[in-house]
Amino acid sequence: TSRRAFLASAAAGATTTVAVATPAWSLDMDAFINQELAADNNKAQLSEDAALCKYGSPSPETGEACRRAGLSTTRKGVDAFGKADRGDFVRCKQFYELDDKGNYVKKTACDGPR
């Protein structure tokens, strides 16, 4: 009987240990999802002018919308008004001249500012 009593007390102790609830340290998915949804709702909505400036194609209307929204009108290659900065164009011509040794040397002559 002592063997039975020992096994019964050991089984009761194991059951009690397993049955005791421990605090959960895992991620509460419902709380996490609700927190993310609340954070998404707090983001400011774009005004019509800001949306046109950010996503519209370059045109005078887009440039004016950028000014009204207080955003920058500069973009890569083309500003919001549709004006492209292509730099200064210079026409150049290539020609060949004889040097002192009688060899032809390729030279370039450009008109306008360089």
C-alpha cells in the first residue's frame, strides 16, 4: 500500500503542477491587430491638392496644386509644372587638322556657351 500511496501522491502532485495556470508571455494577436488598425486610422488623409502634387503627372495644374499644398515642386528630371531641365544645348562640329608631324588630329569646335 505504501507503493500505491506514493504513486497516488506523485500523480496528484503532477496533476496539480500541470493544472496551475502560468501567465502567458506569448503575443496577444487580437490586441496586436487592433493596435495596428488603430495606428493606420490615425494617419492623416491627403488633401486633393497634396494627392495631385504627389501622384499627378507634371502639368501646370499639378504645379499649382503643389504650391497650394505647400509641397516642393521639384522632381527627378521634370518639375511639377512639366518643365524639363535639359541644360544648355551647344552645337558642335568635328573636324580634322594636320599637326606639325603631318598627322591628322580630330578637333571639335562648338558655338555658344560651353
